[in-house]
Amino acid sequence: MNLITHFVKNTIRRPLHPPDLRRTARLIERWFSRHQRPLPWRVAYDPYHVWVSEVMLQQTRMEVVLPYFARFLERFPNLGSLAAATDDEVTTAWSGLGYYRRAKMLRAGAASVMETFDGTIPSTVDELLTIPGIGRYTAGAIASVAFEQRAPIVDGNVARVLARLFALESDAWPLAEELVRASKSPRAFNQGLMELGALVCKPRNPACLVCPVHDACVARATGRIDELPPPKPKKATRELRIPLYLVRDRRGRVLMRRASGTLMDSMYHLPHGDTSLFEGEPFATTTRQLLGTFRHTVTTRRIEFVVYAATISRRARGYEWIADIDEVPHPSYVRKALKLER
Ligand code: SF4
């Protein structure tokens, strides 16, 4: 290595000190004020809107959440309307978003706020943690984003930014806490960290040149961006191939059955070749015509659905004719299968 290369590698790009917490927080807050995406819950920072958005965004991408968020708030415009709804009404509005337990817990949480906090969402992490379905992350998000409390949050985006910025290989929560304490606006800082991870410090090919903290970033200076954060061990996946049957009656209604097991609890499903969801007799078709196939992933299961238009000689026990699938809670694969009829 010649002298110039050595100087560039070890002096110019290498920060002499770990990033200063106050300065880092300010830079991220300022960047957020200029580059934040206009999102519906950022209009008024209504605690109910923030809560719903945070629950929807767990395990679901932003572009998928946005139309659901708008429809959900039309259907349940405030905490009281959500608390007064049934689980079925809430999971129906949630149909297609997946991870339906989130919807039920959100409803249970709303009911608990009505009962315990007189309908007002509390502002502190300790109080928020007493609400069913609210854990450390959601409590921190509501407290900081809706109420400007100095509460830390760590999601996948935040963990990645902090791991790279500080070359951190351990739990990111203590550092997230120190940083939010050093911030001017916990709302701007926490959202800025998340937004930075979503838009700039992406898992692959981070846009370091436009990053507001690039001059302090240890991973960038030491060439360790690809190593940080350390990869998590991958969960084993299962490949499945499942036949799926679209059966309609003369009125165009679709044959469905409500699952009673824990998998996709209480949702309406199309009859399919894997009867493990249902108890009792297997489903039998009399005629069937292939409509197509599609792939679908549920947690660690990678499923190829093979979809048939089918007729049956008699209705199997426990099935119902459904006129409008929007009226019943159903998983997102149902809509994908119905699209193949067109
Ligand atoms: Fe991430 Fe690059 Fe910014 Fe470091 S400089 S925090 S790696 S985007």
C-alpha cells in the first residue's frame, strides 16, 4: 500500500472519535425535517393514528400499509369505534394485511384504553406497556412520536443504522436510549432514524453519499458496511404445493369455510387440498379446471397454490356460500386466487 492510499484509508475516512451523540441526533433530526415522506399519521400526530400505523407497519411494507390505513380509519375513525367493534369486523377490515393477531390485539388494546384510561391514550411508556398488545417497541413509538417523550425505539431499520454508524454488534436499545435523550425532538429523531434506515441506509447498497451522518459513520470509515449488522441465522423454510378450489353456486357466491385451528385463526378460507386447517371430512370435487398458479409466503412457509375452478356434487359439512368476501375476514391468498378467474 503506498503512502497516499494509506493516508486516505486510515486518516481521512476513519473518524477519530466515536460519533458524538448530540451532534448525531441533531443531524438526523435536521435531515428528517427536510426529507421525511408525507404520511397520513404525520399530519396531526394523533396518538390513535400513530398507534394504528405502528401496528400495521410491523412485518408489513409501507406501500402496502398506506391504502389499508386509509380504509381502516374510514371504518374505525376513532378509538371508541374500534373498541366497540367485534373481532370479526376488525379482522375483516384487516383482511389482506396478514398477521391477524395484530388486529385483534389492537381492538383489545382500544377496549382497554376506554376502560382503564377513560378513552385517552396515555403518554408514558410505563402506562402504555399496561395495554394489551403494546410492547416495548410500540410503547416507545407512541410515546415519542405522538407525545414527544424521550423514549427509545428499535426496529430493523434503526438497528441497522446504529450498528453501522457506531460499529455496534450488541443490543441497540441502550444506545437508542442515549441518543433519544440527547435529541432535541424525540419525535423527529426517532422517526428520522427509522426513515434513514428505510430510505438511505438500506440493507444493500446504502446511499452513504447522501447520508447526513456519513462523516461520522464507523462502518463506512472502516469498510465494514457489509458486515454490519451481523446476519441473523436464517429460519428454515418449508416448500408446499397446495391445490385450491374456487367453487361458485348459481348466484356467484363462493364456497368458503372458517378455520378453527390456530393457523390464520377464525379466517374464512377457500377449500383446498391440504385439509390440515379443517377438521372432519376431506373436500371432494366432481369436476375441476386449472385456472393457474401463484406463489404465496406465510411466515416460513413458501406455498405454490394451484388454483382450479371446481364443481361439487354436495356441499361438504361446515362450508358456507359467501356473496361478498369483503364481508368476512379472509387471508390475502383468497383475493389472489379470485383474480385468476378473470
Ligand atoms: Fe449507513 Fe452509509 Fe450512513 Fe453509514 S454512512 S449510516 S453505512 S448510509
